[in-house]
Amino acid sequence: MSLEKAYNQWSTQYDTNKNRTRDLDQKLTIEVLEKLHFKSVLELGCGTGKNTQWLESKCEKLLAVDFSEEMLTIAETKINNDHVKFQRADITKKWSWTSEKFDLITCNLILEHIKDLDFIFSQANEKLKENGYFFISELHPFKQYVGSKARFESEEGLIELETYTHHISEFLDVAGSNKFHLVDLQEWFDEENENPPRILSLLFQK
């Protein structure tokens, strides 16, 4: 099953099924970003709008993109503000779908599906204003090492999505080669403090 088809199918239950990664991602995104000041935001992989709802309250203009039409449809039913625009986009190809530059670019739980990190960082650099921030929240590679990955139950059975493992060193190396410097790195655990950590968050600045 293609990644797009899988996410279109997942959209019907994404907000309601048990998903500790989704819930922790939403919590930590607010915690990391709430002290920053930004007027314009590009949200990559907005999905059903779980983080869009908070981001739009913090900025004057928000462009939220995703490659899944079904995910976007759900997000649009939640948020109806003039300063929020939803757009279907494939971030693995040149980001010609916007000519704007942003104060903040966010990227939540999608890079495990993307092989070429360097391309994403280079495009993010192009679309950020000087001193702009690039925020990443991803399933921790330590979780991937023990077999965790994006998956969901469907009527046909368990659907496992195609994923790639990006080590912490890879994130840091690719960021450095694209002229980003690290502002914050945190490892986030479940409330039970179970090992390994569930999510890795990284905040870079241009």
C-alpha cells in the first residue's frame, strides 16, 4: 500500500484511536515552542490539524501542508480562520508551492517516511527568514531500533507504513551542512518513564 493511500485510510481513525506518540508529540510541541515569538508558520505534515489548532493561535499567518487529501479535509473542518491556509503538497520535491519565507517551520512525525533528510533541510533553509526556527519532532530512533514504527489497525488487518531510521547524529550532521545551529534537543519519555524514549525533538535556528 502506498504511503498516501495508507494515510488517507488512517485519517478516519487518526484522532480517535489510542496513540501515545501522537499525544506526546502534541504536548511537547507546545512546551518547546510556547516561549518563541513568530508571526508566520509553515507546518509540514499537518495531518488532521492536531498541532495546527495551537499554532494558529500563536501566529498571524499559517500555511499547513500535507500530501493526504483525507487528512487535510478533516483538518479543514476543525479550523476556519482567514489567516490559516491548507494546501496539498509533496515536500519530497522542490517546494515551489510557496514563494513565502517564514519565521518558523514545523515538522512533526513525518521524517521517518522520508529517506533524504538533506533535501528537507535545504528546502527549509530556503523558506526560512534569517534567524528563523526549524522545529522537528520525530519518533525516537531508539524506539525504531527495537521495532517501533508508524502502524494502525484496519479492517484488512495491521497496516505498517514504510519508514526509514534517522540516527541522532544524522539529524545533527545534516543540519550543520545546511547552516543550521542547534538551539534545543530533548528526549521525551512516556509518563511511566519507560525506556527507550518515545520522541526526539530538535529545534534549529538559521
